[in-house]
Amino acid sequence: MTANPVRSNHISRVRAATTELIDAIDKLVALKKESDALDLLNAFTAEDFVGENAYLSAADIVAITGTSMPAINTFIANNFHYTNLYKVRT
């Protein structure tokens, strides 16, 4: 039996996207550890937000690394979604 290339490609793209998601979560967890270790969330000043970051504030970064990412990570872990994600990642 020959695999359907459209469906097979879709499976591969789901797996690749899943890997990207896991990698992004891992990067944000590492950045949270770094910001905690260096106390960056309390050290940011308005002057740190220049160029492409000029429209952001310390509160925006704290919201991601201090609140949103831990909540997302907890939800995924507590609902067994990591099992699903790691099963299909590349």
C-alpha cells in the first residue's frame, strides 16, 4: 500500500510544528530561569526598551515570563498534554 503524499506531508508538518512548540516552551522556561537568577524582571527600566522593543514595557515581559508561561506550562503538564506532544515530536 502506498502512502498518500498529502496526508503523509500533513503528518510531518504536525510533527515539525509540535517540535517547534516544545522548543519554544523550553526556551521560555530557560529565559524565566535566567531572569529569576539575574533578577531581570525587577531591573528593567524604560531605557531598556528601544528599537523593535520600544512599544513594550517591563510589565509586558513580566506578563510572559512571570505569569503566562508558567500558567501555560502548568496547564500542559497537569493535563497530560506533554505526553501527546512528546509522542509525535521529531
